[in-house]
Amino acid sequence: MRTYLISYDAPGHQRHELANAVMQLGECWARPLGATWYVQSTERAEAIEQRLRPFAEAADGVLIQEVDARALFLNTDLRWFRKRQSPAGEMAAPVALAA
């Protein structure tokens, strides 16, 4: 399992669509800051880039970087959520995991 840092600058109306796309990328995700995400996935960075590419054109910038799982946080914390399995590809509400 790889951990990716994903961050973006996007107009307000695009943030929601981009956030939904990020939450669907891996097995679990965390969002320590407004437009900064950690995603755990078995996919390579290139595959994640292809999945986010349709949203990247509307964003001012998108960063996808494989990172070590260790990080320091000031004035925020890291709470992981697991993507629920939904019937017929519907998006379900996330499930919180222990830190």
C-alpha cells in the first residue's frame, strides 16, 4: 500500500467535485487541511494522475506525491476514513478509522 499526498488549488465550485474524486481513489483517505489529502492506494501515481486529470483542467494546480507515512502536524490532526463499499458504484458515506 502506498500513501500519496494530494493537494490542489481549485475554484469553489470545482472543489467539491475534486474532493469526491479524491475520496474514491484508494482504500482510505485523510484530509488534514482544506485542500490537502492523504490517500492510501495500491495504485501507482500515474494511475491516480489519470483518474484526476479530468478535474485538473479546471483547477489552478494539482500535486500528487508519494510520501512516507510519517508526518508532523501543527494545529491539525490526521483522521483516516475508509471508503465504504456501495452497491452498483454508488458513493456511500465514509467510515472513520482509528488514528
